[in-house]
Amino acid sequence: MQFILGTVQFGSAYGVSNVTGKIPETEVKKILDFSWNNGISCLDTAPAYNDSERLIGINIEKKDWKIQTKTPFFEAKIISNIEVNFLTKMFRSSLLNLNRNKIESLMIHNCDDLFKPGGYKIINTLESLKQEGYISKVGVSVYSKSQIDKILDSFPVDIIQLPVSILDQRLIRDGSLEKIKRYGVETHARSIFLQGLLLMSNESIPNYFLPITSILNKFKEKSAELSISKLELALSFISNIESIDFALIGVNSLTELKQILGSKIIKLDLDNYSELSVNNDKFMNPSNWDIN
């Protein structure tokens, strides 16, 4: 399994564990250089991440980074030529910000846009960009098994980006990851640390997560039993899922990146960690969190 560097923190104070805010531009440069020099050659960004694309564009020099960005969100209930034209405009803006003539992949940020009337126009537009050589792969970001099933049955995609972690094992247990591989689609795991929640001290975890405190404590106990850190257990769990091709990692500093890349990865029997699985979308989907 290889890492992709997530860059939402380049443009905003993202993450439940983030207490330092948006990453300063000088630190962005250090993070990108260290990533490249340590085998990470793929970046994940989006127009929605404020000036993340711009900071990438001015700091990656001429290195052959593989970059994936995303489509805008569409508020319209029907996807018409207006939305398609906006998508194309935003993509060309992304290329300018990234200082690239082409990129590795364009991801559909909100997969539910595909299921709206006219949603096929989005995938057709991405396929055209692929045929014209502007992108090499078409991807989509998902949250659930039902979304995965609809996409695999209806749309040609090269990448599916999905949430999975030692606490969020739903797409492992329901067979979704294996189904994706049977279709020959690349799998990118995101939220592997649940925005840093898995790595926070008990005292700093928001009260919102009190109902799953016992699970978080078990996770901590498991890491102690194995004589590894919580970070290393979270990474080892993901690394032992054979059907995952890439894992997205987001960091708030160069120090955090060094800790991740310096972590010890051990062999695990995933079935021994089923007791840590949380099936409640209220806690496993960050878009549902109410921690303010």
C-alpha cells in the first residue's frame, strides 16, 4: 500500500484534532519536499480546499507529481449543460492553479450528483477530458455501500475513494472493498485516522464522542498490548487490507508527517479487531459531526 498526501489542511483549519489552524506556506513547502524525498508522489486536493491548489502549484516545482483534484459541488437538482460548463471552467481553473497542463485524475467530489437527472453528463465530461489527455483517470468519492453499488453498476470509473479505519470497518464487513476489486477499480482509503480523532488524548476528545468512549479506550488498550502506538496500530490495520491500493494521509505539520512515515507497520489478523468496529454513521461520517 502506498500513501497519498491529502492537502485540505493547506487551505483550511481542517480536522477535529487540528489546534494549530491552516498550515503556513513555509511549512507547506517543507511537507511537500519531505513527502517527495520519502516516496510520496501523489497529492489529493480540490477547489473546495480554498487555496490548496494554488499553494501546490507554486511549491511542487517541476517534479513529476501525480495530482488528483475534484469537481465542484452542484446545488442544482438537475444536471444541465450549465453545470457541465461550470465543471469544465472549474477544472481549467484547477489546472492553472496547479501549474499543470494535465493531472493524474479528476474525482467527482459528491457522488450523489451522478444520481441526479442528467448526472450522466458529469461522467461523460470527465471521460472526454480523459480522452483529450487532460486526465489519466476518472474517480469518485463515496460514503456508503449503496453508493458504491450504484456506481459500479452504472458508471465507468477508475478510482473509488472511500472511508475506512480501524473503527470504521463497514465497507470491509459488507464486502464492498472486495466487490470494487472484482470490478478492477483502484481503491483509495480516506479518513484512516477519522480526522485525527483516533490519535487524540482522552482529555482532548470532544464530548460529542462520549457514546463511543469505550471503543476508543479499547483501541488504546489494543495498541498497548502490541507495544505500538495508536498511530502505528491505525496504520497497520489499513496496511493489512489487501484490497486497498492507496491510503490518504493528512497532516497539520512536518513533524506529524515524519511520525507517520517513521511508524512501524506490523502484521495483523483483521478479524481480531472486529470488536472495535462502530456502525453508527453519526460518529463515522465527519459530515454528521456536531462538535461546535
